[in-house]
Amino acid sequence: MAIDAPDLQQAPQPAPARRGLLGRAIGWVRTDHLRRGPLPLGAAAYGLAAGAHALDLPGWYGLPLTVLATIGGYARAMNMPGDSAAPGRVALATAAAGSWMTAAAEVGVAAGPYGLMAWLGGAAYWLAYWAYRRDPAISQAIAWEQAKADWHRRAAAYGLAGSHLLDWRETRLGEQMVIATRGTGKRASALVGPGLEEDIAEEEMLPKTRVKTRTGDIAGRITISIRYKNPWAEALPHPLLDPTPEIPLPPVADGREPYIIGMDPETGRPLQLLLWDEDGAKRVLVVAITRGGKTVVLSNVMERATAADNVFPIGINVSKAKEMRRWAPALGLSACGPEDRVKALRILELARMIIDWRASQDSDDATLIPGPHRPLVPVFVDEADELLAQSDPLGMAIRREFGYLMSKGGSEGVAAVVAGQRGTVGHLGNGNIKKMFDQAVLLKSAGASEVRHVLGDIGLTLPNMMTYGEGNPGVALVSDLAGHWDAGRSWKLKELTDIDRLARGRAACPLEPELVAFLGDKLTALTQLDAPAPRRTRRTSPPPAPVSETPMPADHSDPADRAAQQRADARARLNAIATPPPAAGLTAGQTRAAAIERRRQAAEQTDMSPEVRSLLLRLLAQVDGTTTREAEAAMQTGLGLEVGVSKTGAWRCLDKLRVEGLAEIRGKGRGRRWHLTAPTPAVDVAGPPVEDLDAGAADHERMVEVIEEEAAEAVAEELADADTDHDE
């Protein structure tokens, strides 16, 4: 059944009312009230002054009001960020306007020759209007109104039609906007990315790296940053080395506060890194390619750590360590250079003892709160692959101790800051160490996937550090595991002389006295090793020998014949040495006594630790004894003494035991081996001592046998090397 409905006719719109001159003036002001709003105030002030004079009101009432208004305007401008000249400008404009109002009410608005008071009133008004337009709050409000008016055009050009501008502000290098994307029909995560950045850069005619987009903390919002100026054009000098720093640093830092390691050139905000919070000490990974700025970032962190009065910093770099050596005087402990790998292991073992001792103390705090009496202990590691990625026994021991530090040190105030070229397992030793970092500092990388190696899936939402800094070193991105990140440029702290200036006079905060007593000799030994070695004078190279015009004949002799010749030469040299020259006037007994004394002195000068002594005695106690090469290999692998150990060093240690009567050589030729000294049978007290039975001849024969053995071993090694080369 159809229902007839009356035709709905649109109600007629009322005709716009015609406004008079006053209405039009008000409408003109309202269309741009921020710029035009103060204009009617000039006429109002002129009328009030004229009315006060006509009513014969006393003008001096305006003096206290002028003083109060001037003080209030100055205080307001002082508490607002912006131009440092704003307080004086506001105070001058307020005082000028108030003084004119007081004088005009007293003498009239047109007093003076040619209406001088009227001209002064106009000057005071324009001075006040100029100060009004320069006010930071008014300037920002005007820019916000202009940005809202322009956004409707820009949104369509950016491909964001239907979006709304929620916030806009001018930055040091351009502008930053917060956009609501609900009106576009797309999710914010779907819009953010290289596509949107390229569209905006194309519209603004900028490089793609000058535009950055990111999702906001609230769903459905994105932040767009456009930088019209190059943010990385100039390096940022360190505030303590700059006479006029933009961000001043306190000369005494606090290990519990964020460390300022740089600045965001776009916003001027400090770039911060945290080594401790209420959850405990942090574990930070710094990753960059060679010459990407990772060591500079590490130096900035160490500068703040060495400046703190509640930090006991430790530095480890078993590579070149040029920068770490300069920081060493200000550190509590340090291991610098390839020869200090064993020392690095001892330092990490000491860190384990610190963690265990602090964990055993009776305290109500779940995490240690650093203070001058219980300092934070950050361990700084540069060139991580040289320390953690080695597969020898020493490297495995280092990884074990460092893994314990990473796992257990957070609650006991032991932090870790590790710098390396990659964030992969191959550079960090194993996957357990890689997964225990709390924060990451990413600099110039070799590929877009490097950030995902460090932070996993979170890296998909972070900038590509391969292009983010436009190829400039020192551009850093600081991120946590929650995806919150800040970017900026680190302070320029690259020159070694600048590090010397900052490290001079600094010292680490001492550890707890009870802890120092617990560490005992281990801490004392490592501290004594940190004493700087005297610089060696550079030797001048001898002049090169003249090149003979006659070519040297090739050596085609048999190695066995050369060995026999070497043995003959050795015997001849030894016989010549054993026979004193006639001028010396020494008898055979005196010569033997001098040789025995030299051996005794050499044994006293041979430094042998208890660990080495125990190891050698175990080798000597074997049924077959040991050889010099076996002792050398055992000292390297069993004790990790890679540096300073050689076949000669092992032989000196064994000879020291022989002088002490604990070792002896048995066998002849290549069958000679070192053994524990056999018990000496008892002899008649009245008989001659055993040493007196032709001791000189016996010592002489032993020395000859040693030289013969070394010559035979050298030939054997040469033959083995020749066979290896032939096989290759």
C-alpha cells in the first residue's frame, strides 16, 4: 500500500544581514584576530587618556600600575623559552606605554608643540605592537593558525586527504607535525614508511633523507618531520671544550642520571644514554662500521663516567686501544692492547667477585643504588670481536666471565657498554650475550638490515642508519627494547689531545672498603699493572749494507750436513769459551765457579709464578717427563699465557728448577727429556762431595748437548716446514 507523503520543500535560507561600518570592522579583526586584535587597543588607549584628562583625574595613579605591569611582563618573559632579548623588549614596551598613558592623562593627549603628545603616543603604540608580535607565545599561535589553514592544501598533495592536523611546531631545521589519520581510511602503520616520505620530499623538493615519519604513541597518529636545512652540516664540539656550549655539562656528573652524549640538531634536545635506573645497571651495545663513530660515542660515555663521583669505570680494548690508553689514568682498571688479553680475563674475574660479594651482603634493596660509598661499576669494551669472538681457551674463558657479568651484574650495579662493528653472534661470542642487551646505539651501518640484527623485529620500525645521517659519521640512534628511540649527533671527541685534557686530574671513585679487603691481592696486582710504562726512546735504524754486485750462490746443501756443521761450530765456540785466555789468569776451577754463579744468577732473575711452577712440576712428574716444547705448549694453553712465552722462556723456567735441585735431564741426543730429580743415594760423609767429581767436565758436556739438541731441532723444524710447503 502506497503512502502519499507531502513534498518536502527546502526551507528558504535567510538573506545575509547587511552590516554597517562597525560590524565590518569587527569582522575584519575577527578573521585574523591574533595579528589585528591589538589594533583597536591603540584607539581605546587614546580615548581613555583623553577622557581621564577631560575629567581632570590625577595622572600619577598610573605610575604604580606601570611599575607593576613592567615587572610582571619582565618576569613572564624570563620564564618563557625563546629569544634572550625578549624580557628587556617586553619591559621597555610596557614602561613606554604606561608612561605615555600617565603623562597624557595629566597634560592632555595633544599637548606640546605640533601635538607632540599624540606623536609620542603613536610611537609608544607601535613599540608595544612590535613587542607583542615578537612574543614567543604569540608568534607560535600565529604560526599554528597559519599551519591549520595551509594543511588542507598540503594534505591532498602529500596523499593524506581526510587527515587532521593535531599539532604543529617550528624546529631549528624545519617543522614537525602530528597528524590524525582516521579520516583517511587507513591505519597509521600502513601510511608510515619510505613511500610517504618520498611523496612529501617530492612535494617540498628536498632529499628523501630530510623527511622522517613515525607512528605516534597513540594509535591513529603519525609524526612528520621535515628538515629544510642540513642537520649534519657541522660537527658538534664537546661542551667542556667549547667556550660557548649550547648544552652545558656539569663538571661533576652523576652515574644515576642520563649521560648526555650529543644533541638532536633538529630540536636542540640532548641525546641521552642511561646506564642505571631503578631496575638496575644497563647493558648497552654500540654498533657502527669502521670510522662510523662508535669509539667517539664510547669516549663520550666514558667522559661522563670518569667525571662522576659515584662511578668506578673499567676499560677493556685488546685491539689497538689508542683512545682507551688515554682514558686509562682516569679509570679504575684497564686492559689495553693485544698483550693484555690475560689481564682482561683477570679483570672480568674481578667483576664476578664484585657481583658475588655485593649479592651476599645483607640489604633490603633489590637493586643496588649507586652512591659515593657504593659506586656504579660500568665495564667499557671497545672492539668487542677481539675480546669475545676468539675460539682459543683464553677466549672461551673470557666469554664465560663476560656472560656472567651480563647475566648477574645488573642488580649489583655492574653495567656493560660494548662497542663493535656488527651486532651479530659472530662478533659477540655467542647468542646468550647478544640477547641480554637493554639498549642499543646504532650509527652508520653497512646495510639496512643491521638494525634488525641488533633489535630484531623492532628494527623494522626504526630509520635506516645506512642513509639516515646522509653519510656523516657520529649520527647516532639510541633505542630500547620497547621501540622508543631518539636520534642526534654525538659530541666531537675524536682527537687524543682533547681526551688528555678531559681525563687530566680525574680519578675513579673508590670501591667499598670491605669489598677492597675481600678482593685483596687480586685487586692490588691489577692496580699495579695499570701503572704507565716509561716511554722508550726511538732507535735510529742502522745504515743499509751496501748491495754486493756479485749474486750470492744458492744453498743446495743437505740439511743433515748443515746440522753436523752447526754442531761442530757449536763445540768449537764452547771450547773457545771454556778455555780462558792467558791474560785472564783464571784456573779451571775458577772458570767452573764463574759458570755456576752465572747460572745461579740467571735462575734468580727468572720470574716464575706459582701457577707456572705447579704446572711444570706436574709435567716433570710424568713417567716420560717432558720436553721444552711440551712445557711451552702447556704454559700457553693451560694457563692462557699467550704473550711473553717462548721456547727460551720455558727452558729458563725448567733450568731454574734444575738449579734448585728439582729437575734433571736424562737421556742422550734427541731422547733427552726433563724429569724430576731422582733421590740421591747416601754417600760417605768423609768422601768427596758429588759436585766435586769432575763437575766442570759434566757441566761442559751438558752445555754441548743442549746446543747440539737445539741445532738438531732447528734442522728438524726446517725439514718439516719444507715438507709442508711441498705439500701445499
